Amino acid sequence: MRLLAALIFFTRLPFWRIAEVPPRYYKEVVNYWPLVGWLTGGVMAGILWLTSHCFSWEIAVLLTMLSRILLTGALHEDGLADFCDGFGGGTTRERILSIMKDSHIGTYGVIGLICYLGMFYLLIYRLPMAIAPWLIVGFDTWSKFCSAQIINLLPYTRKEEESKARVIYNRMNPGNWIMAFICGLLPLVPALLACPSLALLLPVPLLVTLALVHLMRKKIQGYTGDCCGATFLLSELALYLMSNCFFTHLP
């Protein structure tokens, strides 16, 4: 039931038709976020591999990006836009939270999405074709594990009835943390076997997450669902950015 709740929450596929999930299970969906990444990252990797045999690499990369946006209903991108609007336009805790809860997108959100999507496209485009599918699925799951630590490091900054999803996530217990770690790292193993030096990049999304946690603690004394989505996209983007530097400087 917990995995089904996570699939319903983080994707737009009709998993809700399988069974009705009691509300209490949605409090633990972040524990299964890396496992959901097996689906979202796997679809991206499959689309990239398949379309690269039918279209140019540029079109294949664009379709790859579009596949996750459609699969998740732009859930994380919406969080990033709200995060940029809130932290860019708000000067107080109350103002930041008010802006992030507003469904309208502002200037900071538009600029943030344009910069993110542009960089994401270029960074995937520059990946080595032979290893790109493995990197895509591995980066997705590992970045989700790292960004999921936000719920262990910060309190939820709103009351449950004030949250968009009407749910406050439970912190991970040791068993859940180990499960999330394994699910986050395992898909990256094939890429690490092909290029062991990539292990040097594993701390990157965690460092970005910690930096954002520091910002959130300072500005709003906690996190929101939008913060989770923004943290994932930014930590993943940093991993792609550093991998681009890594492959550029390979002999």
C-alpha cells in the first residue's frame, strides 16, 4: 500500500484504480520516492534509447525530458517555480509561504523554469550516448534519495490542514532510510561499473540538498512540498552539471 501511495502521489498514471489507499499511507510516500525514480528514470532512459534510434539526438533528448514531465504531471517543476517565486520575491517567512501557496506563477518562477529546462536539456545532450541511459535513471533515483533527506533534517513549516497535499510526511526510521538508500544507489551501479570514477560525484546532490536545507531553515524554519520538488530538481541538475565537467576532462 505504501508503494502504491507513492506511485499515485508522484505520478499521473492511473495507479489509483488498483486499490483505494488510506490517507495515512501518504505520510510515508517520500520513503519510496527513490523507488518511484526507477519508473520515472527508467521511462526517461527507455525513451532516450528508443528515440535516439529513430530521430536525431536533439529530438531524442527533448522527448526524454518531456516524458518525465508528462509522467509526473510537472509535479516537481511546479514546486521549483513556486520555490523560485517564494524565495525570490518574499522577504519574510509569512510572505514566502504565502507566495509559494499561490497557484499563479510569477517572474522568478518563469525565469527559474526557463533556466532549469535550458540547462537540463544541454546537460543531457552532452552526455556520452553509450552511457547516457544508465546515467539518467541512476541520477534520478540517487538525487531523489539525497533530496528526500530534507524531511529528516527539517520540520514541516505549515500545519497539515494548510498544506497543498493535506499531508505531513513522516521522518524515515532506520529501516526506511536503508531501503531508500539501496533503491537510490542501485540503478547507478551499472554506470559506476562502466566508469568507477563517477563515484566521486555521489556527494554532489547531497551537498546541494544540505545547502538548500540551510537556506530553508534560515528563511522559513522548515520545508514545504514545493521545497521537496525544487530540491530534487536542483540537486539532480547539479549532478548533471558536475558529470558534464567530469566527462569533458576525461582523457
